[in-house]
Amino acid sequence: MTQLAQRTQRIDASGIRRVFDLARSLENPINLSIGQPDFDVPDGVKKAACDAIGAGHNTYTPTQGIAPLRRQLLAEEKAFTQRDWSEQELLVTSGVSGGLFLALLALVEDGDEVIIPDPYFVMYKQLVRFLGGTPVYLDTYDSDFGIDPDRLAALITPKTKALLINSPANPTGRILSRSELEAVAAVCRKRGLLVISDEIYRHFAYGPMTSMAEVYENTLLLAGHSKSYGMTGWRLGYACGPAPIIRAMTMVQQYSFVCAPAVTQYAALACPQVELGPYIDDYRAKRDLMVSILGEHFKLAPPDGAFYLWAEAPAGYTGTSFVEKAIANNMLIIPGAVFSERDTHFRICYTVPDDMLRKGAELLCKLALD
Ligand code: PMP
């Protein structure tokens, strides 16, 4: 038997795989587990993709991304973050996952620590471990899922490589306010610490949204098109940050992904014509609907953005045992232990039609009262 690399032993996909295995066994479940938008790619963007294929834009692109997309993204980032990014500070990636992978490959060495607020997006913990680093969890449960700056300061050691934040967050939907980000920046500035800021949900903000890059110079920003344009399968994202880090990421991309998908890059040139307002309004209304029904029976994290709700399992249940009960009643939700070192909560994704949402919320309330 060929021996697998030791690093494969360090990652574990069992939690989420179990849920998806169960999903396959259910017939027409109320499925509140899928972490993606329910709208299709807008027509103008689809047409741009077809036109790109027709025009023969089917070959490799420069590793950094095609020039018109780079110009577009630099202008967008300048407007969003109020910073004058240079050419050397941008790399087009294969999704935010691609950006995250390149960033961590370029930064994390054996024994390095990466501070990750808990709960966290699943990939963070697994990738840091895969690359030989140690995730150091910053508990946020008793700070309303925000970041307590003193707790952050206490976790920083000489081995700390970066703080990895996500706002609006998956799984909580929490947005870190400008003043919270400023407090985080003050701690990081004092220690010269890089912040990797995953802002993939930045457009799904139901209140004010500040980018970490606005308040802290040493930020590596990761953003992308998957969620905003229903393009999860098209694999497009980008990284904006300190030139030496972008340079290293570009080098790694050259020998791995090569470039982000060409067709998708050309299609993304049509994204600025898309009016995102209606999609955001739709999800805001779904959030309000869920909060109004579930808020009566569950303790919820403040859902400021993204399209998730993070709810505490009722008394007497762990996150996992409550999810098992939901699954026994033909509903799929995700146990909090997939996103956390604790097993006290569950995650709902509300990007489904309102009738299913209502049915799901009512069933959850019924289960909580059982
Ligand atoms: N970051 C977060 C917080 C996410 O929730 C996701 C997708 N679920 C990603 C990154 C990866 O997105 P992409 O499709 O751009 O790779």
C-alpha cells in the first residue's frame, strides 16, 4: 500500500460528511443546510460567459488574472475600502478558497499559530492543520460573537502568524462593526500581526459593513464572486494585500492553479452591471422572517449579514443531538460542532423559498418544545 502523506491525517471531514450522507438518505427533506445562494447566475453574466467561450477566451490567462478584470477589481476595492491599491497588491484566484489556500501555503510553516475566532468557517481550521500550523481559537460565545481585544492580545505569541477573521461571518451572520475592527487593529498593530480578512459575504450586509482593510494597513483581504452572483461553481475570487504576500501567492498559483478559470474571469467583467439590491432585500426579508419565528424559542446570534442563523440548541440537547432529532423529522441543519470547538449550537442557511423556510422554522420550534 502506498503511504499517504502524514498531513492528510491531520484533516478531518467526518462531521460535515455525516450530515451530507444523511441528506442523501432523506426524501424531500426541509433542507436548511446548503451554504449557497438559491438564485442563478444573472443573465448578463451568463451571456458574457457564453460570449467569452464563443470568442475563444478558453486558454490560460496570466497567473495574476486578465488585465481588464484586474483594473475593475482594483477600482472596486478602492471604492469599497477607501484605499489606493496598486497593481502589485492584487491577485485573481480560484474562489476565496483558492485565495485562502495560497495565502496559508505562502505564510504558514510548521508550528506557526493562526488565531481563529470560534465559531469559524470549516476550511480555516482544516487548512491551517493541513499545512502544519496550529489553529488557536479565540472564543466569541460570551462576547456576542464579536472579538474581545484583550482576549485576542492574550493569545498572541511569538509563533502567531496571522489572525483570520470573517465578517459577515459564516456560520453566525455576525458583522464586526467599525469600532470592533478598530479595537482589533489596535491590538494587531502593536504586535505587527497580519490580519487575513475573508469578506466573501460583504455584499450581504443588512446594516453597515466595514472592511478590515479600511481600518488596518496590514490586512490581506479575500473576496469573491461565488455568493454575490450565484457563481459558486465558477470558482472566482481575489486577494488584495501587502505586495510581498501577493507576490508569493502568485508564485504558488503559477505552480498549482496556474490561473483562475478564463471564462469566469471574462464573465465577471459583466458583474458590475448586476443590481444586487433585490437579492440582498430578498435575503434580508428571509432573515427577518426566520428571526421573527425562531427568536421566540431559540437564543440567536445577532444575524447582521450573510445568509445564516446561528442558534443555541434547546436545553437538554447538544448541537449534534438536536440536529439528529431534526434529521429524524426530515429536516437538515448543520451541527455547530462542525464550525466550533463547542457542540452547543446549530446552523441554518435561509436561502430557500419562503414556504420551506416557514415550514422549517415552525418544525424547529415544535422540536424545541417537545
Ligand atoms: N469563506 C467563507 C466564509 C465561506 O463561507 C465560503 C463558502 N462557503 C468560502 C470562503 C469559499 O468560497 P469560494 O466559493 O469563493 O471558494
